[in-house]
Amino acid sequence: MLNNIGQHSQSAATKLHVRSALNPLLWLTGIATPLCFISGYALKDTSPIFEILIVAGLLPMTVTCFGFCYFAIFKPEKLQSEDYQIRHESLQLIQQKSGNIEIPITSIEQIVNPATQLSRPEGGRG
């Protein structure tokens, strides 16, 4: 069973793409907290180790909550996904440079919504 859990967590970790500044803290909380609580329950007869494991399990949750509050107050843009941040920066650059150069509307549409495909074939009009 432990081997199965390890394989699933490793599979999930390889698929993980950091989307915001809070993701590493969330992963730390999701992995460390249950391990500390399960270990603490298994060692509940030895009081000092039990207490240390419970505190160690609560620590990642506390740090994550404080990290969220920090980012929400001082750097809310870091709570957005990386894709959103890149598109936002691109649009800001276009806004700054729009007085000097002409930008095709299709380029702006692709930045705003990159998942959509252009309905017109490349090089053809209409």
C-alpha cells in the first residue's frame, strides 16, 4: 500500500507545473501534514515524539496560510497562473508600444486567448 501511494504521488509530482507562487507550499502541506499526523498517531504512546510530529504537521498549514495572506496583500499577481502572468505582461507591453508600431488584431487575440484557433487559413483572406 505504501509503495502504491509513493507511485501515485511521484506520478502527480512529475505532472505538476508550477502555476502560482503558492503551489510549492500547497504541495508541502499536502504531503508533509498527512505523513506527520499518521506518524504521530502511530507513535501516540511516546508523548514527546507525538507532540513534535503534531507540531511538525501543523507547521506547513500555518506557513501556507501566512504565505497566502502575504501574497494576497502585497503581491496578488503572484497568485495568478504563469499563463495569466505572461499574457498580462504581453498585453502591457503592447499597450506601451502601441503608439509606435502597428499590431495586427489577430496577434492580440492569440495573446488574450491562445487556446482558440484562427478560423481563416494561414496566408488566405476570408
